[in-house]
Amino acid sequence: MAALKRLHAALAWVDGRWQRDVLLSVDANGCWSDITVNLPAPADAEKLGGPVIPSLVNAHSHAFQRAFVGLAERREAGQDDFWSWRDRMYALALRISPQQLHAVASQLYAEMLRGGYTQVCEFHYLHHPAQGQAFDDELDMAWALASAAEEVGIGLTLLPVVYTRSGFAADGLRPDQHRFAADADWVWRSSQRIMAAGLPRVNAGVALHSLRGASPQDIARLRDLVGAADLPVHIHVAEQTAEVSDCLQATGRRPIQWLADEGHLDPRWQLVHATHAEPAEIEAVARSGAGVVICPGTEANLGDGLADLPRWLAGGVPLTVGSDSQVTRGWVEEVRWLEYGQRLVLRQRNVASAPGSQPSSAARLFDAAVHGGARAAGFTAWGLTPGARADCLVLNREADALRGLPDEALLDAVVFGSNGSPWQSVWVAGRARPWRAPTRVGDAFEAAMREIWATN
């Protein structure tokens, strides 16, 4: 397809390294049609004002939880852990409406653009009204997310979630989980409807809440419905030690071991968190081709633990990051804490680096997140490569963290030296997008927050 527009960068991160004089051609579908290096700027090319890097996919998000950020950071008595946080979070899940979800998600998605994400995978289980009655359209909550993404210009992968039980030994959901209820047939129908809608920059996959939240029969049914369809399949797994213990008691196997032994895993699967994984489980995931999505900000906030990053990397498992509970909304902090968590526990530096092939921890983790994010979102390509959507970040060389640095250190400084968003523009589908929330979005968010928490 012929180029609709051409962009030129004096410096760009292409194929895992800095390249000079890069011409980026955009086709009529908003994808990169060609990337050419060592080519001076043609007269008709738009010159970008700084070094260019790929944006990232936010591979795991619960948008509604943006309304809970900052509201669970006190302990009045007793022990506070993931499970007590979850019970308090349900107070939000039980009251938010489609209109309020749209307002919250619009604010969140604008913040994600500012944080360098241009696609978000929504692990969406907030399906029904809290009181149990039906919406006029059973996908009202999903459409609220889609319209929020369209309003701010971010791409969206909607992942409706199978959620049928509250635990391994439970027959169904708790009363405070009823609006999450969805079996495999409901989820498959929803995913197909979302895809058929043909919304710009919106695609769909499917998800299972967890092994505790979906029975073996649910998983088998969803697998049958999906068949050979090439779409992402996400699942929370091994986030908490209690979940691992419960799975062992119920099945005799650890969660990742169970998924692998049952033959479910393949390159479409994304294991979210995978915090508590044994070496043999990591090897099984590597053999299957499945990926992992690590959410360091949330995993720290909830006290989940640290994933075995060195083994995931050594196994060649596709790996990327997500914002999950929204305590962080930018990829710089997530990638930074992938490395920093390991430094703290191992008392070493540059744990993620690969001397001899990629000595930069930032570059190795960033490239992993670029490629892993593509698969998590259901894309065949992502980044500065032909066929990928024409998304990118233009760095601001005048940002404090980047001033005066040699070119080869720029990505290291972005990850380990910057506070905030060290770019001057964010591009989605070949267009520069406003990456500060419009006033109307912020005002609507504030109004929704006041409504949601008015009786709290």
C-alpha cells in the first residue's frame, strides 16, 4: 500500500538499536508501510522533533479500579493483604455505572497515553448491573470502555472474562460478585460482537478470571469455542501464595503446572502475574510458547511478591507489562521496577542485562515488552516495523533526564533516570494525539468520583 504520509527521525529505535536518519512511511490504514534507515529527510517528509521509540501495549488493565487509587492505603486494624484489599475494592465494583465507567476510563486512558501506552488490554469482568437486573444491551459496560478509548484516541483490546465461581470449592459466586457472572458461551458471544462492531482501533480476545474463578469445565468449553481462532487468551494465575496452596489442595498441582499438564497453553495464552512459578513451570510455559504479563506496580502495592524475572528471560518466554489496578499508569515505572525488584532481592545490578548480546537492562526489557505486548493484544507486529500500527513516542531531548546524554544512553535514561513522561509527542495510527486529558474529561472524572463515593 502506498504511503499516505512520511515522517523522518534523525534517530530512532529500530530492530533493537539506535538507527540514524530513519524514514517512517504511513499507509492509509494508519500502519507503517516501510521503515528505511540511513536516508536523509526527503522534502515531503515531516521532520519529528526528537529521537523516536516505539510506544508500548498496556497488557493488563482493570479500568474501573482507577476510581479506587489512593483509597486503600491505610490500615486501621488487623492484617492488610491482597484479600482484604479485594473486599474493599468490591465496594467500587458494586456501585459504578456505565456512565461513570466511561468517565473514569476516559481519564485513565488519557493518563496512559501520557505514560507512553497507545494500546490497552482490558481484562473486563464488570459485566452486569450491581442489582442483578439486565442492561438493555448486555455489553453496555464494554461499550462504555470502547467509547472512552475512542474519546482519547488510544487503542483497545477488550477481553471479556469468564467468571463463574468464587473459589476452587465453591458452586458459584458470592453475592458481591454477581455482576461479574459470565460463562464461556457469554464471553465468546461478547467477543464476537465486539469484533463485528468494527470500531476503530478496537479488537477483542477472551479471558478467564483465574483457576479459582473458572472451573475446568468452563476452561474446556471456552477452548472448544475459540477453536483455532487466532486471538489472545488471558488468565490471572499464581498471583498469590494462597491461590497456589488452594490449587494444590483442590487439584494436586500448582496453577501453572495444571494449565500446562492439561494441554491448554499455546502462543495465544497470556499468563497474568505468574508471580509464584517454579522452574519446571517456567520451562513448561517456554515450551508452550505462551507469554507472561507482569504488573510490578500493582504486585508491589498488593504485596503479591516478585516474579522470577531472570528465569522468564532466560527461558525466552514472551514478556510484557500492565498497569492492572492503575496505581501506576505509565510504562517507565513498570519497566524500571521489573529490574529494581530483582536488584533488591538479589542485591545485584543490571540483572536483566545479557552481557555479550544486550548489556543494557533497559533495552532488553523494553524490547521484550514491545514484542510481548504485540502478542498480548492480538497483533502480529508492534513497534517500528512494517505492518505494525504507526504508533510511536518522540522523545524530548530537553527533558531533564535526557539533557546532554550521548545517544546510546537515551533508553537507559528514559527507564532509570526519568520522572514522568520524557517525550514531546505521542503518535497513534500515524497521528499525533493530545496526551493531556482534555478539561471535559477531567471534569467528568471528578464528577463521577463524587457520585461514586458520595455515600462512602
